[in-house]
Amino acid sequence: MDTAFRQLRNVVVLVIVSSLLLLIVSMTLGYRLLSRTQDRIYVLANGKAFQVFASSTRDNIPVEAREHIRSFHQYFFTLDPDEKAITHNLQKALYLADLSAKRIYDDLQENGFYASVISGNVNQTILVDSIQVDIEGYPHKFRCFATQRIVRPKSLTMRELVTEGYLRRISRSDNNPHGFLIERWRTIINRDLSTKSRY
């Protein structure tokens, strides 16, 4: 009887130790799985699940800064021979920058630049080649390198454009989704690269 009691006690102790060990391993694996899946969100669209990863907004600052600068330049320098299209693009651009861009716009308007685009049937587009942003300093200094393509009825002109300025963080809005404001914006280089006849 004494031997049977010792064997039963050993089996019970073994079961309890095994249960505790299993509990600890299960909790550890569950915690790891939970921490791996906590930064993931699944979005359903058209019957398909897409995985979305959460990240800190600090991680996205360089990308959002470059996209803000690219958007501003595309709105400011994309011109069609249509007054409403020009006004629409420039309104969007001016939400992304301070008075330095507004002054340049006012100077161009006063000199009849936009009227000559409309009357001359000129189409101007811009291709942003690269953007350098100093994320370490604040406000963030940037330099934008781009190529302008200006199509006139009888010629095609390619121009080199280099601008620089500073980015200041502001609150996000529908008109400014990246939460930056371009300050002290100026053009450093704006020169013809080539001009070709269209006919």
C-alpha cells in the first residue's frame, strides 16, 4: 500500500509539473503570436483580404515629405491652356506652401504668364527626377530636381528646374494630407535644355 501511494504521488506530481510546463510554454508561444499579430490589420476589399502593417508616423516622414514636395511641384508647374484647370491646380499648390509660393504666383500672374499660356495654347508638364530632404534638421531643408516639358503649337522645349525650400510640420487636412508646409521656396535653376520643332 505504501508503494502504491508513493507511485500515485509521483504520478500526480509528474502530471502537475507537466501541466505547469505546458502552461508556461503555451503562454510564451501565445504572447509571441499576439505581439506579432498586433501590428497587423486585415482589410477586406472585393472579397479579398489584404494585410496592412501598422508603423510609427516617424518611419514615414521621409516618404511623406518627398510626396508633399512632388505634389506641390506637379500642381504648381502643370499648366494647360485652360483658365479653370490652371486655377484649380494653383489653388491646390498654394495650400501646400506659404507666402513665398504665393508671391511667385502673383508675380507670374501680374506679368501675364498664365494669360500667355492660355492664349498661346501652351501645355506644360513636370517630371520630378529626385528630391533630397534633410530629415535630421528642422525645419527640414529640401532640394527638388525636375524636368519641365513645354509644348507650344510649333515647338517642344525641355527645361531643367531646381528648387529648394524648407518643410514645416502642420496639422493634416483634406487640402494638406501630408501635414507639411513648404516655406522660403525659391527657384535656383530654370534653364532650357533643348528646343525642337514639332513639324
